[in-house]
Amino acid sequence: MYIQFSCSGGIANFDLTFQTDTDELPKEKTKELLDLIEQSNLFSLELSQGEVATIQGADAFLYELRIEDDKKKKSFLFTDITAPQEVRPLLDYLRNLAIAEKMRE
């Protein structure tokens, strides 16, 4: 599964990105990531829930997420305010992976 993620905004005006193919991650990270994707029900979201994201407040994060596998390909745009509750653990996990990657640079 290919995942492309970006997070921008917030008080510090973050600009974080992370992309990977789950085949390239360590097994434990792949398992956790796939579990979070399943728990988030991303592929069941109505497009209207994930398509429109307007930033409300100067400190909100904007999340862009694209997920592809052999059968499905979906893109999402969320803010801290518009992200459904079940998607937030996935966004937090991906943001932490992006931070870790940026710190290695």
C-alpha cells in the first residue's frame, strides 16, 4: 500500500511530509499503520466528509492524505476541526512518522 501524507499549518507553521510503501516499513510499523487505516474506516467515508476542509483558526493543521493499494485509490483533505474522530489516531501516527523523518534530515 502506498501512502502519501502532508501536514501543514499550526502555530509554528509546520510543513511536514511523509510517503512510503508499506512493504518498505519495518513489520511492526506496517502492522500498526494498517490497523489504524482499518480502524479509521477511510475507505468507507463519504467524499463529502473528506473533500471539503476549511481552516478555521490560525493554529489549525491541514492534513492531506493519499492512500493507494491494488484495488483502491483515495485522497483526503482534513483539518483538526473537520477530521472525523476515528481518523485522528491515523493522522497523529502519520504526523509522528513525518516528524521523525524530518529530524533525520
